[in-house]
Amino acid sequence: MIEWIVVDDEAEVGRTGAGILLDTIGDNPRAVLGLPTGKTPLPMYASVVERCRVENHCFRDVVTFNLDEYVGLSPSHPSSYHSYMRAVLFDHVDVDPSNVHIPDGTGLRVRQVRPDVTLDEALELECELYEEALHNRGPLEVTFLGLGRNGHIGFNEPGTPFVSRTHVISLTESTRVANSAYFSPGETPERAITVGIATILESRSIVLMAAGEGKQEAVQRLREVTISEDFPASALHRHPEVRCVVDRAAFGR
Ligand code: GLP
């Protein structure tokens, strides 16, 4: 069941998302959160950080799992999602680094203990370990999502099976073009590790955020309620508790 929450603008989408996040950790200081990257959640993180400056919110026991990371980028690469998360949230709140989980797109974590495996084998093992960590520390209480123009959630591109778990995915050309702004020409990664759709759907509740006219077509498709693997976000119709926080520009008429 999707509940639509339509607000004025991008900033309000962010404030609404931040309110849900802070209420969640207020109610349960050990909450396990699924966290997104991209442009859309930036106002949410800014609002969380801002409110943490003036109100008392404790992240110490909060556990986070990011949804995705590019293959080939080290955590220190400025365009990695590791760097993104440090810059927008983790460097500004009292989160315990041992509670933070982001897939390792280099395979190095695995190769340190299994130097015999190839890069692809290491990435497969990394996905299995990530899924295992999610299983051990989860379930996810609230997962926040952005929405790709082609309907991707996390980096689950069109055609990804709804039964998918954490896996390596080849990015579509349109996603690579959309994300090329964050990379030098010709350096946009071709692959990513993403939490799977089945894993996302196991979250107790889900908050999808979308803002701006560029998301209108994708939001429209989601409102049509045709469930198809060609449009990954449509899997959310199979979940009992989804809130879609969108601005007027994205919601359209
Ligand atoms: C990115 C991320 C997704 C994100 C989506 C939309 O590539 N991997 O998790 O939700 O695409 O991004 P944006 O918010 O920048 O439009």
C-alpha cells in the first residue's frame, strides 16, 4: 500500500524525510535504517544535521545500511557513496562507525582474507557478506529510497528480479548519463553493488522520495499501479507500508 504525501518543494520533501528519520530513531535508538544516496536525499540529510545541532538526537546505537556503491571506487574516492555519506551525514552526527554499513565496491575487504579470488568472485562474496550482515543486524526498520528516472530503486535497474538480494549490477546507459555529473569524462563506473529488491521489501516500512519535474514521468508510472519488473519501483505496491514523499513538480496533476 502506497500513501502519497505531496508537499510544496524539494526542501519540504527533505524536511518530511528528516522528520520520519528522527522520529524513528527517537522511538527506537537502536533502529536499523536503509539509506539512499543521490541528489534527492541531500535536503533530508541537511535537515537531519541541522536539527541535530539544535536538538538532542542520538545516533550512537543507530545501525545504517546504505543501499549501494559503485564498483571500482575506493571508500576515499570523492565520488564514492562512502565519501558522500561522510560528507552529508556521518561526519556530523555521533554515529558509531562500527554500526555503519556500505558495500565495498573494490572487493578489497574480501580479498584481504581471500587473496586467491578474482575481482568478480570477491564482489560476489562481498554481496553475500552484506546480505548476511543485513540479516544479522536487521531487519531494516525504515528504508529511505530515491527514484531513478527509469524507475530504479537503489541501483536495481529495469529487469531486476523482484526476488533479488544484494548483487552486482551493470548500470544502464541512462543511469550512467544521469550520474556522469559526479565524474570526470569517461570515468563514470559501469557497475555497482546494490541491495536487492527482495531485501528492500523486507524493510518494515519504506519511504520513497522524489522531487522535480524530471521525476514526473517515473512518479506517474508508479501511480499507475502496474506491477512489472520493467519498472523496479512498482515492486513497492507489494509492500504494506510505503510512504512516497514527493513535491508538486514530481507529482504532476
Ligand atoms: C542514483 C542512486 C539511487 C538514487 C537514484 C536517483 O543513481 N544510486 O539510489 O535513488 O539514482 O538519484 P537522484 O536523487 O540523484 O535523482
